[in-house]
Amino acid sequence: MSDWKPKRFWKLATVAERDGSFAVELDGRPVRTPAKTLLTLPTRPMAEAVAAEWDAQEKEVDPRTMPFTRSANAAIDKVRVQHAEVADLLAAYGDSDLLCYRAVHPAELVARQSQIWDPALDWACVTFGVRLITVSGLMHQPQPESVQTQLSAQVHCLSDFQLAAFHDLVSLSGSLVLGFAAALDWRDPDEIWRISRLDELWQEEQWGPDEEAQALAELKRQAFLHAKRFFDLSS
């Protein structure tokens, strides 16, 4: 039974507008989420992306090939019912942001982190009016309460669909700042992804690449780029 997959039963997936939102229909019947909620999307482009995934299914439905549908399901079934809790979870990344914990040595890595990570913190300062504290080493250094409050407010302002995408931008990069940087188009998302992997790329330079680690990193990169596309289609 674990190998069972639903069969394609429809001929055409289409988009229908419903009270300012957009639904995906299969031969006129609306698609529902795993929790049986009507799958309604905030924008037509997002609904069209979801409909295209359903249209691309052949004999069997393979959720692995439907990232926009999966993200939309998560926004409706998971984020919508616990928006505040998800926002709090992500805002907490700002108190231990990847960009704030710097190497003690070697000097070349210390310099590279400063060169590549400081501009992102400078951008956050200009954009949100807060300056995150950086420290040498891994000992946790709490950020000022005013900084945490301001960044948390920004996270809580995101819509359910934006927050679903933002969850992946932050958790995959390990940085609230880089999550915002990707969402708000500070730089190309691929470049932001590379910024988040500065330490791993440094290790590869020193010891050579690990094929298994590189394969996993590529999967995460693709998920990060998808999250950015989903965020952009959310409004």
C-alpha cells in the first residue's frame, strides 16, 4: 500500500477566480489540500504555476514534481493555522544569525567573512534600522531586545503564503537577514545562497569537494531558489 500513487483522472487543469483569489480546477472540480481545504491562491501567476504542475502529471501523480502545489498546501494547512507561531520561530533566527558568528582563525577566513557578510548586515541596518552585533567564536551573544522586536515585527507582517516561502529562505540559509535579503531582492538569490555557504565553500577550498555533500547542497540550493520564486508569486 505504501507504493500506491493516485492516478490522473482529469483532462485539463484550469484557473478560476473566486472572490479575489484564484482556485485550480481539474475538469471543473476544485483542487483541495491534504487537509481538505479549498486550494485558493493569492495571485493568478501562482495559480497558473500550480495548474501547470497538475497538467504536467501523466499517468500517476508525483508530488515530488509539484513544488508550487506543495508550498501552497503548506501555506494553507500549516502556516495559516499557526501564523504567529511560525513567525516567532523564524524571527528567533535573528538572535543567533549565521552572519553574526565569525571565525577566530585563520585570518584569511576572518577577512572573507567580513568582506562578504558585512554588506548584508549593512543592508539590514539601512532597510530595517537595526544593527546586529557580531562576535568571534560560537558562544551565543543575544541581540539587543530592540533589534529582535523590530525584526520580529517585520516577519509577522508577512502573509501566510509569503511566510511559507520565507520559512525555507531562512531555515535553508540559517540566516534571518539573508532570508529577508532574498525576499526583498537585495541581490540575486543564487548569490545570496552562495553567501550563506561561505564556510562550506571555504572548507571545500582547503580539503577538496565531497560529492555527497555537494549533492545535498544542490538540493538545498534548488529548494532555496524555489522558495524565492514562490515568495515572488505571493503578491
